[in-house]
Amino acid sequence: MCLRLPKIGGNPLSRSTSEEKKRSEDIDKIIRKDRKIQSRKVKILLLGAGESGKSTILKQMRLIHTEGFAAHERKEVRQVIFSNLVVAFKIIAEEMKDLQLEYNNRESEKYEMVISDAEDIGINDAFPLECLPAMKGLWRDEAVQLTIKRGNEYALHDNILYYFSSIDRLFARDYIPTDQDVLRSRLRTTGITETLFDLGSLTYHMFDVGGQRSERKKWVHCFEGVHCLLFVAALSGYDQCLVEDKTSNQMQEALMLFESILSLPWFRKSSIILFLNKIDLFKEKLAQKAIRDYFPDYSGRDGDEEAAATYFANKFRSLNRTEDREIYVHYTNATDTNLLKITMESVQDTIIQNNINKLIL
């Protein structure tokens, strides 16, 4: 007599195989979804020497494509602006000693001491009012103005002229930096800064890294998977020294840096876009300082803005040793939001056309 045992469930082996298949399909689905997301990401790497305007471009992207800067961020910028002014006057005082210049006004030394003793302000603090007459007094001193005119010899930042033109507004108790004030503020970039913004169906990841020589060893961490290399050089730097080296020329440094970057294997298939920045300051400077005094091979007319800008564009283009790679040149003013918006639309078209097979549109 045979006993029949009741069935308990189905085939355990079959059930296990079915669960593994479902798990495998779920994993495949996640991978496909991730690939789709990745295919819509555009990685833009911002490179350039110090003082080229890279960080200003990054700020503009936030103003144009995101909600801009929050109130607490503007308060932080207020701290930076006060520091920019204090540091500028301290640098000018130091350079006067090197240039063997003395103050013309008797009270200027007293004003210098007020600035020298100024401490950093807190996030909710207004500018200390005792610094206002001190800064105004120093500004009126002829020796200070003469030193400012020679700012290219010691890398005086160009934002001091902008801020001083609105000095009373900056010292108001309720002062909150405007968009333009934020753009002009100068805080040295250290490490890597990433900004995300959506444009059409694509998500752009823009990376800014410090431009000073000591920061460049960190760049290699950003080189992988770059769709577009955006190199920024200041046209107005043709007569200026580096912040970190008074014996080196900003434009020469930018040219050498650009050449070394173009030779790297990571960028052989990347779109290369060159922003010749600070075109506004460049035009102002041309009327006073001849390019051939710094670049003897320049053959254009003195003061010819188009010929001068083309001369530098061709110098950068000539460094490209890869035949099928084009350098896309744009003349920019990073503090002009409308101009940069138009320029970035053109850049976007270039990126899409050059990466059409990699990006899902």
C-alpha cells in the first residue's frame, strides 16, 4: 500500500529560478534608466589661469539658469566685498613702498592705519563706518591714484574701481549686494566647484577649479568623461603680471597653459571652446597701452580693437596640433549677463552638434 504525501508548494528550484530572473530584469531596468540619465548629462570643465574670470562665468550660470543667490549668500558676499576693498588698499600701500612713493596728503598715513586695523565683518554686520572716510581720503591721494594706474605691475584686482564708484551705497546700513556686486566679488577658488543647471532636455554639470599654479595639480580629478572643455583667458591680461608671480605675464601664462591642456589625451575628442574674456577692459586698455610693448610680433595698428582681439585668437588657435579638432572662439565680458547668455546659447549648440551620438536628445 502506497502513501501519497500532500504537495507542499511548487518546484523549489523552478521558483528560485523565477525570482532570480525577476531580480535580473529589475537590475537591467535600473541600469537602462541610469544610462538614460547619464546620456542626458553634459560635463563642462572650466579651465584657465588665475584672474581669467572663470568663477564669474559660473556665477552667471546660476543667475541665468537657476534661482540665483539667496539672501544668506548675498550676506556672505557682503563680507567678501569688504575684504576685497581692505585687501586692495593694503596691497596699494605695500606697492607704494616698493615704488618709493610717499603720500601727498598729511592725513593719508592715519587713514592707512584705520584700514590696516580693520577686522573682518560678521555675516550680519554692515561695513564699519570709520573705514568710509579713510577709504575716501586715501582715494583722493595722488600717490594712491598713481599706484592704482600701475596696478598691472602687481596684479591689482580690477573690481576696486567698480566698488569705489558706489562706495557710499556699500556703506549703507541696509546694504545687500546686487547681482552685479556678486559678480564682481573676488574670492580665490580652491578645490573644485560644481554647478548644475538644466537646459532643454539636458542637465549641465559645470566644474570650476582654481586657476593659480598651486591649484592645478587638482585638475586631473575632473578630466574623465568631459564633453566640453571651456578655457577662459583674460584679453586684458596682455600687460598684467600673475598674482603669484610678478615676473610672469598673464597672457603668456594662459597661452602656455592652453597648449599643455590641448596635448592631454583626455581632450582629443572633447569640444574645445575658448572664451577670450574681459573684452570691455581690453578695449579701455588698448587706448593707453600698446600690445607690441608686450608682444613684439603684433603687426596691427595701435588701438585697433578687432585686429588686436583677432591677433590673440590666432595665437591660441595656432597651438592646436590635432587636425580634426576645431577651437571655437568667443569674445566675452563675464560680468555682462545678456552677452554671456547669448554666448552660452551658441556654446550649447556647439556641444550638442559635437556630441550628437553620445547624447540622447
